[in-house]
Amino acid sequence: MRPLNIFQVTRVNFDRYAATLAAMHVQCFAEAPWNEVFHPEAVAQDFEEALKVTDSILLVAEDAEGVLGATLLYPLQDNDAVTNLVGETKAMYCQELFVSKTHQCRGIGGRLFDTATGIAMGLGYNRRVLRTSANHESANRFYLSRGYRKVGSMECVSAKLKDGIVAQEADYRVVLLQDNSPANVSDMRI
């Protein structure tokens, strides 16, 4: 295995990685079970906006071949729908975790995720929250193996490609919480 470099991208050096990260994100989420349609320009803009938030974390995994994956986290209070579900807590929200299809199942996602968790804890965020598809079994196993637990679910609508046609489609996301302090969160559905 080639040496893997995990590093933080900031507003200062984001332009260097924006197009690559956006294209990889679009490709990763176009795959099953997501089948979602994203526009690279919108993805890059979303990442750039997230980097403006105090304490945001954008980590990239790279080797000699180039960028292999990334994860993006920011303070939960900047995500109203999920904040309402888990209550008023100081938590870090994982917006994205993706690894190129050719490099999945090699521990890259785990290293990205665990590194981001360490940074978040160093910033004083003892809770981490994320959403993933209720139907994505491997993603759910990945997060559960890292101490996350289901605290709720929510319906969302996203653009999906089905039989060559892009349409808005409802989907359910599970909301998962990892916590290093006592939790008082009930299992509820929005």
C-alpha cells in the first residue's frame, strides 16, 4: 500500500482541490444505492460555504495517484433539521464522507473519519452526528462499528437518476449519534 496523506483543506487552499473533490463527490453519490444527481459547481460551492463556518473540518486523503476521498464536518447548530432532532447540544455534524470507487474498502474512509473525529474532539465537540441512507447497509455497519447509534430518522428529497431520467424522489435517512458524554436523546421520526 502506498503512503496515504490525510490533511486539512482550508479556505486558503480550497481552490486547489475544489474541482477534484466536487467531481469525486458527484461520481461517488451517482453510484448505487444513492443514485443521486449533483452538479459539480453546486457541490464545490457547498464545500466552500461550509469552510466559512467556524470549526469546520474538511479532510482529504491523497497518495501519489492523487485525491482518494474526503470528509466534511461542521458544527451541528448550522443544520436546523438535524439539530431539532437531537436537541440543543454542542456537536459536530458530518456532512460528507466519500472515497473514490476504485479505493473503497481499503481503510481510507475509516482513517479520514477517525482523524476528523479526533480533530472534532480536540475542538471540544464530544458529540458527532450524521445522516445516511436507511437502505445503505455497509454505511450503517461502518458507523455503528465506530460507536454511533441511531437516534431518529427523517425523510428527505433528492434528485435521483432512475432509468435514465432525473426525478425528485423521497428517501429516508437515519440520524446517527456518537457521543463521549451521557446522552438524553430519544428515538423519534420527523
